[in-house]
Amino acid sequence: MPASAREPPADRPSASAHAAGLEGTDLERIRRHPLFQRLDPAALARLLAGAVVRRVGRGTLLFLQGEPAERVYLVLEGWVRLVRRSADGREVTIRIFGPGESLGEAVAFLEEPYPVSGEVVETARLLAIPRRTLVAAVEEDPALARAMIASLARRLHDFVRQVEQLSGRSTTERVAGFLLRYCPGDRGTCTVELPLDKSLVAARLGMQPETFSRALARLRRLGVASHGRRVEIADVTALRAFLGEED
């Protein structure tokens, strides 16, 4: 991994959710997260009292593989990728997390080091919750413990579904499905601004960058045109029909 800035290690507990640096719709996004949606306002406030919002630039390292797992992160804005370094020095992108997704909660309860490194790949705002704060909250609140179990179970389900998609869908179908996620309507035209560089979108879809580019090229016959990070879709209905999602 290239040299990157490191996130400041110190956490500064705050007295309230607002003191943690939350803005606009941040609190609503947190409440919608499976980990927190079953908590009553008082329990959520106690949890957020030990949290802080960090604004971090592209290339910032949140943690390194092998370091103690000290924080759980919820992505408010931006993107974070998890990378694992193999014994021969190669780096493999394990997963890329976007807005509304969390990372680190599973390893936080194992009291083991991070098995991967976390790197910010697009300028991000992250809610950082100290491990000790989350563990203490779970021990005190059965609702949070149940929510944690449900969240981890849902993540396992999503992982199984992802594996099924990787094995059951062609690369072209995976790219089409990704693009449709960013189309607000079911028909007509749509312009998608890729949230990440194409190489990172490819990694999120489990393919090499050149494979992603070839898949985009094959979608031209369906009216998909790529211009850098902007992708224009001439007929959303045709793309949905290609995936068997037509009405």
C-alpha cells in the first residue's frame, strides 16, 4: 500500500450527539442503520456520547492490518476500502464500504487485531465509536446486543448473496446491476456519476479493471455510454430487461 496519511489516534468523548460533530441528516442515517435502529433515543444518546465524527481525506489510513481493533466506523459520506496484504506482499481488496455502511464491529468483540487495513479512497466523513464504548453499551443494553447479532447475521446473508451473484451472474450483468442501483427511475434515460474510480468499482464488483471496461463496452448495444466517471444510460427499461427485471 502506498504511503498514506494516518488518522489521528485519539478519540475525544463528547457530551452529546451534536457535540460529536453530527450534521444535517447524519442522525437519521445512524438511526436507519440495522445496528442502531432498535435503540431508544436514550440508549442511542449514550452510545453516541463516546463517539466522534471525523472528516478524512483520500488516502488516509484508518487502521493497519495487525493493529489493535480500537474503533468501529460508520460511513456517513465517502468510501473506505479494506485491504489485506498476503505473505508475498500482494494487496487484495476485500471490500469497499460506502455511505450508511459500517465496518469493524465484528472484530471489536473478538479482542483481536484488525485482520485487514482500512484506507479512505474518497474523502469521507466517518462516525468513529471506540470499541470500549460499544462493548459497554452492549453489556448494558439487551436491545443493542440483539441488534448487533441481527446486523452481523444480515452481513453474513449479504455476503452469501454476493457470492451467489458473483458465481451466477456474468461480469456484464454485474456491471448493469451496479449502474441500475444509481438510477432513480425504472424507465427513461439516466446519467450515473460513478461514486468511485473505475478500478475501485471493479474491485467492489469482484473483477479486474480491464474486465470492468470490457463489460461497459458490451453494454453499448443497450445504450450505455461511458465518459470517464459519467455513464449515460439511454434506456433504463432495456437495461432492466437485460437483467430480467422488466415489469
